[in-house]
Amino acid sequence: MKKIGEHKAKKGLIRFEIEEKDNVIMDVKITGDFFIYPEETITELEDALRGKKLEELENAIEDFFAVRLDVEMPYINVEDFKMALKNALSEEK
């Protein structure tokens, strides 16, 4: 089942598109109009979320950013990603 959610952060929109089957993430795409450096951070986050159960995603996002001290995200933070995730999980499309 596909789940889509967005969150408007202070300086940008974060959008999650989640494809799940049996409560497990088969695919995830994170897009939006926010700035993040290094650019490959989003791809690495998507990879870290694939295969996780839905209830593990919020902690997986926190864990990912906790060890990535090299990431710069002006005017957005981990909570913004978690809000977009929560919005996706609460919507069914």
C-alpha cells in the first residue's frame, strides 16, 4: 500500500512516499524543496529505512541523523522529517 505525507518546515517542504507490504517498507522516496548537504544523505536515509517495519521508522530516522554529524540542513531538522513521516503513516492513498 502506498502512503504519502508532507510537512512544511521553516524553509522547505519534505515529502515521504512509502510503499509498504505487510507492515514492512518495500520502498521509500523522500523529496521536497529543502537543502541538505551532502546531497547523497537522502539516498542513504532512504536505504536505511527500506526493510524496516512501520513502527521502527521514527527511531531509524533519529538513529540515522544521530551518527551523521557531517549533515547540514539549514532551517530544517530531524523533527521535520519525523513529521512528514507521521503524516505519511496517517494517510492511506
